[in-house]
Amino acid sequence: MSVVSSIRFASPEEGQALDALHRRSSLVWEEDRANLEAHPDALGVPRERIAAKGVRVAVDEHGELLGFSGVSDGGEGICELNDLFVEPDSMRCGIGRALVEDVATRATAAGFAQVGVVAAPRTFAFYERVGFVVGEPCQTRFGLAARLRREL
């Protein structure tokens, strides 16, 4: 079982490792594999987000990456959760929850009123467990999703 030792800002040197983690985590969903293989540009962590301190990583006691979150200013008092990915072998161990709580704590301190995320229906249960409310449906590049919000 993987345990989060700390959550910290990603360093620019971790870009490739984060890209690989993003790929492994995304390909867990069999129904997404064909689209992701056909559009590899959909995977990866924007280097400018890392440089802007918009990516946080969860690491274990040995410093190994367990997962990451990526955020940006969504405007109108909303901190937008753009990425939330966990190593497949470490899923369902509380890492995603820890990353969401880190986002919420930091967003509150920065004066945001909400955290927003666009998510696929298969992830709604997770997001509801960590305080999000499912809102309006929206279309993404690869299918139907919804906008979810968590009040801070």
C-alpha cells in the first residue's frame, strides 16, 4: 500500500516522469485507450504549468511519485482542477483524496471561493466523496462529461 509522505510543488526536472505517470494513469480506462493512442497530444503535463507552480506532486517516504494535481485560475473565484492522476498501482489508497484536499487548502488560502473540475461520469462518485457537486453537462474532446464544483 502506498502512503503519501508529502505533497510538494513539481520541479521542472520531473516533467517527463509526470508525462509518463499521466499516460499510465489514463490508459487504465480501457474505453479511453483508442482515443488516447490516436491523440497522444492529449497526454502530458504542460511545462508552463509546472514553472508557474500549478502542479503539485504526492510522494512516498522514498520520494517516489504517487500522483499529481494540476490547477489554474478559472476566473470568477474558481480554482480549476485541470489534472488529477495517480499511479495505477497506488489507486484507491487515498492519494487522490490527499491531492484534492491539498488543492482545496491552497485554493482557500489564495482566496478562491470554489474548486471546479470537468470530469467523466465514471469519476463522479470519487469527486462527490471529496466534496464536489455534479453540475451541468459539457462536451470534452473525447465525449460527454460534466462540470463539478466544490465550495470552499
